[in-house]
Amino acid sequence: ADDGFDLLCVDDQFSGQVTALGGRPGALWHALTMSTQLCGTFDAYLASRSARLKKNLRRYQRKLEASGPLDFRCTQTPEAIRAAVQRYGALESAGWKGQVGTALGTSGPQAMFYAALLEQLASRGQAEVYELWVGGVLAASRLAAIEGQMIVILKTTYNEQLAEGAPGQLLLEAVIRDLFVRHPGKVIEFYTNATRDRLQWTSDQRPTRHVT
């Protein structure tokens, strides 16, 4: 039999190297990823979203504001990134991922890897942690890496005790609003399995595959 090797989670948008290998590689569907272009203004972007999404965002905001003022924070400096990753791990561990053993945590190898990675990237201006606080309580958090024109969302979590107010959705709105100002013209890559709700935020979708 011919020798071969597997390439996992290949993005069709950046797969020229795969086709350049020659032969007839086989492909297995993995997931539908999505992205958001930061072109124009945030106001124009939001106006193009569905009426349902905008109505829900207003409803979520009222629910969360009943628990206290909302505060969006973006952490960028290396010395602050590690603490932000620790907060992320603690928040994720308090939810269902903690119960099934897949949370980032605060002290294991995975937590140490993300803290070291983002701290190193932050020293080059290539990492950010976005947080939404409600009345002084961390409600949602996202970890991101930046390379060239891409802002890649690495992980996301939220406070399940505030689930009725969808803090993850409100944080995403705040993140996109902020990135339109600070990183105009770039693209947010989510690299997750897109759902109908997630696709409401996006300007592009495409498959990722496992290639042999």
C-alpha cells in the first residue's frame, strides 16, 4: 500500500499547500467555520444583522443590567494576560466543562500552556483577552491571538449563573464593536462549528476538513 499521512482541520481558504502535494488526497468533513470582516463601521455592520438578533441583544442587556453595571475590558499587556487567563480558567471550571473535566482550569498543563502562549504573544502585541463584567462579577471571557490580518478566537466561556442574560452574546457584541475601532480591515476567525445562532454574527462561512 502507498504511504500517506493525515492533515487535520484543514481550512479550505488556506489549503493551497494541500493541493500542491499532488496525487488525489481524500477528505473527510470536519466542521463549518465562520468569520467576520471588520470592514466599514460597526454601526453599519450591526444594522445589517437580523432584527431578531438586535431585539435579543437589547433584551439580554436589560436582564444583565438588573444585576449591575456592565463593564467591557480588553487585556493586552503580558503582565496582565496571565491573570486574565487564570480568571478564564476559573470561570470555565465553574460551569459544565468543569463537571465533565474539559475546562481549561487554573493550574494544569493546559492552563499553563495557554497562559505561557498568550503571555508570549502579548509581548509582541499579538494576544488579547476580552471580558464582560456585571456588577463586579466576571460574566464572560474570550481568549484571542492576532496574526497579520487575522484575529483568532481561541476559547470562550461565560458565567452560567447569568445564562438568562446571555453574557457571551453581549461580550461578542462588545468585542466586535471594539475591534472595528482598533483593528479596522482585519477579519475575526472563530474556528468553531458554526450554529444557526453563531452565523448571525458572521460575514463568511466555509468548511474545514481532515485530509489524507
